[in-house]
Amino acid sequence: ARLAHYGVKAPIHVLPTGIPLARFAGGDRARFRAAHGIAPARPVALFVGRVAHEKNIGFLIDAVAQARRRVPDLLFLVTGEGPAEAALRRRAEALGLADSVRFLGYLDRQQRLPDAYAAADAFIFASRTETQGLVLLEAMAMGLPVVALAAMGTRDILAPGRGGVSAPDVVDGFAEALADLLEDGERRARLAAEARDYAREWADDRMAARLAGLYRSLA
């Protein structure tokens, strides 16, 4: 739709970037939680990505503050590096969340990042400027239910409603969607299973096969 708005009139074929599923398997929930002093049953929400202002992480911190009214021991883990970290730390402290929001920095993708996905109960994301939103699929491939804004690229991923929840683009509504998910273990388990199945449809080998088929059809 955006390309058509720009005036592109040639036939358009949408082929998403495939996900290397082998990189997002396993993960040790207990190991990660023990290493970071997180109680086994404590509810954990996770963000993975560049810690930059355009990622709208401040919105997530505000939503976590609201969600804690229903889930008082909720912990929010922010994984990644970027220029917004200092401002976000101040924001969390101002909201009284110094012990409930942790900035973990960069985690290697071989072990520590899969462990972080496995240790979480929900993946939360509020960027409004993603072209594809592949990090949502990475979380889903790990069996982690997603609560996110449906905007630009993330809209395509969330549209089927499989493994993820499209949250309202207001802090209160997002907080309610997150709290609803964290309070319902059966729903989380169902969404986790849906997420894994859905992510397989975006696997890199499947997308490569679609690309090859498109080339053959155009030759």
C-alpha cells in the first residue's frame, strides 16, 4: 500500500525476510533467571532491540508501571544498547521502577539471548516505525507470546492473531492487554504454541523457496 501511495505502478510481490529458526531454539529459563537473581515464578516482560528513542521504549515503561497495579511483581527486562538508555533509566526511576526495570545491554545471540527469551513470559514492543518487525518473529520462534502495537511492519505479523496480541496505542490499553496475558497461564500456553507454529511459516528456507518460485514465474 505504501509503495502504491508513492506512485509505483509495476506489479508488486511481497516477500518477507526469512527467520533462521535454528538460532531461536532451546534457551534455558532456569539458568537465565538464576544468573540474574529472578525468582522462578516472577512475571517477566522482555524487550529486545536497539535502545533508541524511535523504539518507543518509554511507552513500554509507562505501560509496565500501569500493569504493576494488577501484577505487582512484574519485571521488565530491556535487552540491547543505544543512545536512549540514560533517559529511560531516569524515566524508570522517576516512576519508582528502579527495581522493576532492568537494562541488560547486549546479549550474545548464541546462548544468552535465547536464554533471555526463554526466561520471559511476554515479549512487549511498541515501535511505530518498523519496516518488518522481525524481532516479533524471533520471540514467537522461541514460543514467547507477543504484546505489541500493530503499526507498519508489525501489523502484518500481528494481523492473523496467532501467538500475539495487538494492543491499543494508549498506555492504559497496552497495560491492560499485558496484565490480561500475564494473569492467564492457559492463554499464554496456547499463544506460545501458536507462536512457534506461526514462526515456522516465516522460516528462511520457506522464504527462499518462495523467492525461487517467483523468479521462475518471471523468467
